[in-house]
Amino acid sequence: MLRKKHQTGELKLKIGTPKETFDGEARVAMTPASAKDLQKLGHECVIETGAGAAAGFSDAQYKDAGVTVAKTAAALWKASDVVAKVRAPSEAEVKRLREGQTLISFFNPAGNKDLMDAAAQKGSTVIAMDMVPRISRAQKMDALSSMANIAGYRAVIEAGNNFGRFFTGQVTAAGKVPPAKVLVVGAGVAGLAAIGTSTSLGAITYAFDVRPEVAEQVESMGAEFVFLDFDEEQQDGSATGGYAAVSSPEFTAAQLAKFRELAPDIDIVICTALIPNREAPELWTPDMVASMKPGSVIIDLAAEKGGNCKMTVMDQKIVTDNGVTIIGYTDFPSRMAAQASTLYATNIRHMMTDLTPEKDGVINHNMEDDVIRGATIAHAKEVTFPPPPPKIAAIAAKPKKPAAKELTPEEKRAAENEAFKLQTRNQIGLLAVGGGLLLAVGLVAPASFMQHFIVFILSVFIGFQVIWNVAHSLHTPLMAVTNAISSIIILGAIIQIGSNSMLITVLAALAVFMASINIFGGFLVTRRMLAMFQKS
């Protein structure tokens, strides 16, 4: 009874979500909204009773969404073809796996080799959501980024809760309050989320990353990127997949020296630096902590991998002798359980869309697909971790542009003279060609035609020159000045309307019509632009 048939005879895939057994975990891998989307794909949904309660989703809400509520975890695992979880399975949960069943969850395969081997021996398929490759097509399934985004936001909120002062500067009757200074170490997904939140709250925000291509992203969010005075041209912290690579000892030393310089002036430090399959690098040393002001806060998002500050205690908040608070919580996404569950459940739904492209109740586990292969760590009674590199490059770093050479005043004048000479030669050439064509037309055309034609040519030439030279005014309220050009066109067209030629009369009427649109439209736009500068 693995799958149930539709009334049409097609098989339905049963997707089940058990209650998380990890202590303190409040997230759930299926929400009522994601269950409706999964049912639209032709699947049935099952959830263990109480699984969504900690995230704010009741059993009644799931029932209203068409989800079957299983009374026990054992009943759910037995009834489900696909089991979707948040945390890595426990030993007891791995024992419940059976051949042909698919498990989708975070797994940390490098740290859970025994559980991965046991799942493979069972003949079940395991998809690790933390192994989804970072390529463009897989962004909708990138659960690590979804959770990192929440962690970065929540880290700033947690820092503010422990900081005890304003983020933004204020001038009050009681005195002036300076803005907080925040340093974000690591500008990945979590780092950028922290930067955005910090700047939104009004703090002076600094950010550092070993990947030089993220400087533009940091500055676009209103923060200041911390550059190092480092001469090693080959140093580039970019690695495959958009993650940071291991830095050279010389670069690390320069980086720590810069942090020591900043530490006494920084109020809040948010550490987010991680390197795949390695212990977190130490970036905020004890002497930096000792140099910080009393009341300062350090949020270490790398605590689960050893911490960027080695004084961090995982899942605890400590206060140092000099009054610096160091927070090493690893459950930031779970502290925003409803939002985190919604995003993670959406990631799961997209993964199921790729696994069942035919919507026929049968999983098509295509190991030639970069996303599915990269996330699969056990399949067909074999351990498939680590995966091969994706055939498609992940996130390419921008090529470094060579620094422009600073010209001397003499070189600048020489370049300007050369440009002027080139422009003059081009204009003379165009005038010569135009004069030749005009002469050729004059030899064969009647005198009456030539009078109109010469006026037309001169109008085009003068109009082009005028418009070209006042292009800057098109972006200001002085746009109305260019309407004078249209009035000249209208006057010329009105004169031509009295011509004996029907063609000239029609063309002149069209010119009056189009120039009128330009005039009235120009004044209307100018009026709106001026209104933007008026106080309401």
C-alpha cells in the first residue's frame, strides 16, 4: 500500500512529514500551503500529528488543506513513499527506512557517515538538501541559502536585543546618541542579509569578504567594504559554487591585522565565514575580543563548525571579563519557525517537482541531472557521496579589470586635441558627401523641389546639432527648452500646408500633429518633474 490510485487509475505518491525529534527544533518540512502545491502535482500528503505546532501550524489547518494526519511516527514512515524532514535523521529514524523509500532532509553527510552507510544498506534513496549544488537552475531548491538568509536577519535582531543601545544615531533633547558600528565578516547569503538588516536599522555597517567580486554588492546595500592593503596579486578567495576558498597564510595575517585595527571601534561583530567541509576559520581572536568596548556583541553564525571566534560556546551566550557578549546559537532559523518552515517547504516542493516531472506518481531519479545527482548521497544500495563537480559552472567570478593608467595633464591635452581633429575630419567628410548628393539631386530635380529640399536638409542638420548639444537637459526640468525645436517644426509645417501638392500637405499636417504631441507631452513631463520637488 505504498501508493494509492487516482479515480483515473493513475498512481499517487505519498509524501509524509514526521515531527522533528531534535531537541528545540521548531521547523517543519511541510506547511498547509506547500501541501496544496504538492497535491496539485498529483501527490498525497501525510503529516504526523503535532508536527507543525511549534511553527504555528495546527492539525486542523493541515486537514483543511487536504492532508492526512497520522497518529504516530511509525504509521507515517510506514505509509509514506517519500519522507521530508528538516534535521538529519536519528538512528531510530534510519532504522524505519525501507527499500525504495526516499528521504529528503538536511543530512551533513561528511559528519554522518555511519547513518549514510546504514541508509544505503537499507536500499533507500537519501537526498541531502544541504548538498544541492549552487547553480542557477537549483536556486529554487537551495535550502542552505533560504536558511542562511533567515539566520543573517535574525543575527542582527539578536544582536540588537543584547546590545542595549540604538542602532541608528539620534539627536534628542537629552543629548546626542551615536549610531552603532557593525562589522559583518563574510558576505555570503547570511552576511548580505545581515548587512541589509543592519543598514535598514540605521547602523554604520562595514563588511569584509575574501572574494573581491562581492564588494560591489556590499556597497550597493549601503555598507562600506573593508579592503586590505595586500600586494599578492594571485590572492582570490573565490571557490567553486560561490563559496570562499582557503586563504594563504600571508593574506590571513593581513586580514587579522585589519580586524585588530577595527576591533576597538566596533560595537557589533557578526561572523558568517565558512568553508565547505572544513572547520570554520578563526577570524576574531581573543585579543580582538579583549580590545572591544564593554557592552559590545559578537554573533557567531559559524558556531556549529567551531566558530570564527574560538571563544564561542555552541548554543550558548557568554559574557567575557571585559563585558563583551558572545552568542553561539545554532538555531537562528528555528527561532523564526513559521517563516523558515515556509521557505524550506517551498524548497522541498521544488525538489519534488524535479523528481516527478511526469506527475504520474513515479519518482524519476535521474542521476544525469546535476541537481539531483549533486544532492543524492545514497541510491540503489550505494553511497553516492561525494558527488562529482556539476557539469555547469556555479557562480563565475567577475574577471578582474586592470587598473586604468592615470594620465598626465600633457597626455590629457594631447588626447583631447587628437579627438578634436578626428571629429573635425569626420564632419568635413560628412559635409562633402552631403554636398555631393545635394549637387547630384539639383542636376535632375526641378527648381521648386530644390527649394523645399534645401530647407528640409538645413532643418535636419540644425535640429540634430541643437538636440545633440542639449541632451543633458532631457534629464532635468529644463526639458521645456527643447520644446522650442518642435515649435520651429510646427511653423515650417504650417507654411507648407498651403502647398499645391497633396503629398506635401499631408506630410506637413502629420508634422504639425507629431510636433504638437511632443510639445504638450514635454510640458506635462516637466510639470510632473517639478511637482516632485514641491513640498506637500
